[in-house]
Amino acid sequence: MATLIAPFAAKKPDHAALTDEFGKTSWVQFNSRVNQLISYLRQAGLQVGDAFAVVSGNRREFLEAYAAAAHGGWLIAPVNWHLVAEEIAYVLEDSGSKAFLVDARFTDLGLETLKHASCPTLNATLLLGGSDPAGAGQFEDYETALATQTTDEPADQCLGGPMFYTSGTTGKPKGVKSGLSQTGAPIETLKMIGEGLSNMLQMPTEGNTLLVGPIYHSAQWAFSFLPLIAGSSMVIRHKFDAKEMLELIDEHQITNVHLVPTQFIRALRLDESIKSKFKGDSLSIAWHGAAPCPPDVKRSMIDWWGPVISEYYGSTEGSIVTTVDSNDWLSKPGTLGKPTAIMEVMVIKEDGSKAKTGESGTLYVKNIMGSDFEYHNDPEKTSEAHLEPGVFTFGDIGYLDDEGYLYMSDRKIDMIISGGVNIYPAEIEAVLINHPSVVDAAVFGIPNEEFGEEVKGAVELTEGFSADNSLAEDIMAHCREHLAKFKVPRSVDFVDAMPRHPTGKLLKRLLRDEYWKDSGRTI
């Protein structure tokens, strides 16, 4: 990678670029392996602008795939490995993927996906970190595939990027094509983005990044892959363990990490004998976002780790909008900070007028550099998210104080955020309504001490069915057949009649508010 990786391969060839549970990849090895993967995918017929998908846990090969896409001019669709085969096949078809890379830990899921009726014809299927099961014949071994290719620098490299899928309010996930999802542009564009983000977010350009959240998520990608291409080494773990996280930070002299509030809570609950051993003196910054953080939890983290805790507000669609460091947050508890140098925040009231200082309204953001986004294959949804070209909303409600600090009031759309993961009720409601006992359904988030929110289902039964625990279990089992585990309602309520407006609009807040009235918060 002449522009992005080769300089580090030349500068520190034997230094570890990537470290996971299975081993290490040096910078020079990283450079060679990405070159081989680009060569393989080109040989498989992928052209500039094509897409490929990856179902994988956190591992070194996933970073090789991201880097190959970035230099081969391809879109990469990172797929949540919690999804079921039906959902993954949809992403493959919708994204137009020509190749499919699957972590050996999810071989069965990969095979089920390939057998699904809606799975498209693929040019290549690769298995990462393992051999194809005897007799299956569906996957080529990743290492064998790379070994057949040259390590020479590929010609005609150009920019590619991720197209993250976010569940849609209409019931189907949508691919988000942002400024990072362009294909065919000069690679130098990504170099500037990686270095610019690292500087803006105070992450050392050649530091040590810890990844302990799923890199199929846009935030985890931004806070790990972008520092990587700026020269930061990465330490990777597939699953989060609070005790291990503390040990890894000290052992590898980690300089930056991205966490979500649930991980804060688990770390704070460790035995004091474990917490007292943690030094953390290498940490420059510990970013958190993706979900509201309880104020007491954040104060406890700042007390323990010091003023390295910083927060951001953003989304897959709009990247990072605002940031706030520990000191500013302590002086203005609850704030999400001020807009970054390239973002503008507007608060728009129901009547379309601009809100005054302290007045709540729908939050719209604008990237002053001109960057925008669209939902792949869904111009209508794209239009609904925009006030005007370049001015868009994530569906949140908030206000700005007299110093320009942003505060969140509520979420206009009824999205649930559980453990930092976005969950859209419409997708779950569509599955619930297909159960033979259900005539109407509503899904919403209710308070959960550890995860922030958990999924609650409410159903109105068809005549002839009786509400009982057995039926509730059967309904949830039905959900598990069609949805990823994290989307399945943790519990189901039975209601005599779903609260609806005479126009037919579901008054979901009447169901939701009962659970939040004593929580001291609204999101």
C-alpha cells in the first residue's frame, strides 16, 4: 500500500501492526497480505465500484479486508454476526456483493446464508481462520487463496470504503453510503481523513489502539481503522472482558480506546483488588458514545481513570458531530459538547422555524466540508432524513445552550439503543405481527441498568388466543427464528387493545412512558 501502509512497513517493518488472540501481523506482513488479497479479489472479477461482504468477529483478517477495499476501489459491507442467515442474505443481495468472507467461528451461519433462497450468486467465498467443513465445498481457505497471489504492489489503486448497514424504520436494514463510501477516488483522500480524525480526536498518529467492540459497527471502525492507517498499531479482542481490558491497556501501553457505557459499568463493577492494579498511565484518550451514559457512571470513570474520558455525539450517517472532554462535561453535566470544527448543528421546531437558545427541537446537522450521505437503494428514506441537500437529521431532539453546548432531550424516532447497538422497532414489529396469535404489535425500549435499554414487546392477540407465559415464550421463540438475538424482545406484554389515534397512528409513548416514569431519564 504505497500511500497508506508501505511507509510504516518501511519505517518499522517488524513492529506489530495487528495483534489478536491468534497471533501478530507485522507492518511488512500486513502490507504484503493486503496486496495479495487485492490481487485475489481482482482475479475473482471484482471491478472498481463493486462490493463484497464480511461476516467476522474482531480478528486481524477483518482489518486486511477493510484495507483491501480501501485500496481496491470497492465497497465493503461489514455484517453483524448476530444476524440470522435470512438477514445476511438480504444484505448480500441488496449491496450487490460479489464476494463473501466468513470467519470460521461462524461457518454454520455462512453455510446457511449461502443456501438461502435470496442469496445472490457470488464470485468468491473465503473462510477466515479455519478449513471448510469436510464435504461442504462452499468456501476456499483464506490463507491458501492469499498464497496463490503475488505480494507485489497492485497497479491502479483507488479509494474504496465501508457501507455500513443500519436497521431501517421500514423494517429492512439500509446501507449507508457516506463520504467514506466513495469508490474510485484518489487514496490520498483517506490518508487525509485518517490523519485529520486522529488529530481532531487527540489520538496519537503512531500510538497503540485497543479494539474491544465489534468492528462491523461504524464507530468501532472509525476509532480503530482510521488510526491504523495513520500508523497506530492495533490490539484486537473478539469479546469484551473488563479485567482483560485493563491488563491489555497496561501490557500494550494502549494510548486510545473506544468504549460504550455498558463497558464502563462492567469495569466499575470489578473487584477492587483488580481495579487497584490498573495503572492506565499510557492512555491519552478514552472515547465513549453510541448510547447515553448515566451521569453517575461517567463521574465514577473520570474519578478512576482521570480526565482522559471524552464523549462524542454522531451516527453512521453523519460521523462525529460534537465532542466534550472530561473537564467541560464536569462543568456542564449531561452535555454532548460543542460541534467539531467541520460540523454545524441546527435546532428546528415543529413549525419549521429555528429554535432559540434553550428551546428543544429536531437536531439537524451539516458538514461544512460538503460531505453528505444517502441510503443505498432508498431515495425516499434519504429524502426523509434531509431538511435540504447537505442538512440531515438522525431523528434526535435536543437544544443548544447560550455557549453553544448541545444537550439531548429525546429521540424523535423510536429507536432503541441497547449496549450501544441501534435497534429499530419496525423490523421486530414486522416479525411479531406474523405470529398467528398476534393482530397488532408494538416494540419499544425500557430501562435496563446495565445496557441502558432493553427491548420490550407489546402485542394485541387475535380472537381465540389467551394470554399466558406459554404463549409469550412461543412468540419470543418465533422472533428468534427470524431475528438476531439482540433484537428479540426480552419480555412480552399483552394488551387488550393497542393505543392508536383515530388516524391509525400508534401512540407508542402511552405504552413506553409507564416504564420510564420512575427512571429519572427519558432515553
